[in-house]
Amino acid sequence: METQVKNSLSFSQVIQERHSVRKYDSSRKMSDEEINDLLSDAVLAPSSSNLQPWRFIVITDQALKEQLLPIAHNQRQVVEASAIIAVLGDLEAYRNVDKIWDSAVEAGHATTEVRNMMVENSWNAYSALSREKQKEIALVDGGLISMQLMLAAKAKGYDTVPMGGYNADQFREMFQIPQRYATVMLIAVGHAEAAGRQTTRLPLEDVVQFNGFKG
Ligand SMILES: Cc1cc2nc3c(=O)[nH]c(=O)nc-3n(C[C@H](O)[C@H](O)[C@H](O)COP(=O)(O)O)c2cc1C
């Protein structure tokens, strides 16, 4: 499989050429630095009130991947990709609101007055939400970060496949993840050994309606 030269794809090429890749060259590893570089781009994704509820478990250890394999229904990419990135969503992301607004003040993006008001408002609003609503927000933001991570990976010459095909309870158990964190998805990332399947999309007229909804 031809390897993309890093950063050589236009944005349009990135979105058109990203396909879910399920066969990886297991001899080619990504370094922790390369993975962090990717995550640094991914975390620029938008989130509700910029609370950034995403949390990641980066699994590069081969023994851990082997342990994960049956939990992810024996999907080979789990052991062959360089890393499996588990995307989690913190249902109590508002607990970081001070830190987030302190950094905005430090960067000169907000005054202390605005910071204090936003911290109070966000804390009060988000802490009062039902668990169901908090989870919904974490999952929406978790979807955005996941997409951004996959596009960032493609732009940097890697390939990915998002995975919902795993036993979330067993995954939780394996990493001792508290209920405060929702599991969003697993994303395999690495160097493709074979291109992903070509897929098609429904025609726009099936999915788009202007100025109203008729079902
Ligand atoms: C939330 C989610 C879960 C998915 N779970 C799996 C999975 O467990 N295994 C897999 O091989 N592909 C999985 N996929 C990939 C889809 O099959 C794939 O995105 C879809 O067929 C479109 O193909 P494309 O990504 O190549 O455009 C998942 C995709 C999403 C968005």
C-alpha cells in the first residue's frame, strides 16, 4: 500500500480518501510522540461550552491489545494497528471549568470578570443536568472529537477505523473505568497494509430537506 507523504493531502482529499481501514502493517509502529501530535490536533474540536469532556486511553502495549481482542469481537485491527485509542466522555466535565477559564484568561482571551461569570454559569447549568443529558452531551462531543481524530490521522498519513463493535462492559472492567465516564468508541490507528473498502452514501435528496421536515 502506498504511503501518503505527510501533510500532502488537501482537506478535500482527506475527507474523500478517508476510509475505514481494517488491515494494518503491524511492523510499523507509531511513536508516543506521533500519537500525541495527532491528539493535539484532535482536541481542537469544538465541545459544549468548551468543556472538552473527551478522555483517551491510548493502547499501544501488545499484551493489552491481545487482552482487548476478544472484547472487541476478535477484530484483527485491534492487534495489528499501532494503537487503539479508546474515546471516553466525562459526564462531569464541568468540574474542570475553572481550569479551562483560567487558561483563557492567561492566554488573554477573557477577562477575569467574564471568567468568573462563565465558571459560575457553567458549573450551575451542567451540574444540574440529569445524568442522561450529561451523557448525551459527552457522546455528542465524543463523536466530534472522534471524527476530528480520524481526519487528523488521515492528513498525517495514517489510517483509522472507528469501532463500536466491542463489549463496553468488559472494556470498562478491563481498565477499571468508573461510571462517570461514558465509553464513546475505540479507534484503531496505524499504517495501512491494505486500503479500506470503498463505500457509497445515500443520495443527498434522501437525507437533506431545506426549510422543513417531512420525514
Ligand atoms: C460508531 C461507529 C462504529 C463502528 N464500528 C465498527 C466496528 O466495530 N468494526 C468495523 O470494522 N467498522 C466499524 N465502523 C466503521 C463503519 O463500518 C464505516 O465507517 C462505514 O461502513 C463507512 O465506511 P467508511 O468509514 O470506509 O467510509 C464503525 C463506524 C462508526 C461510525
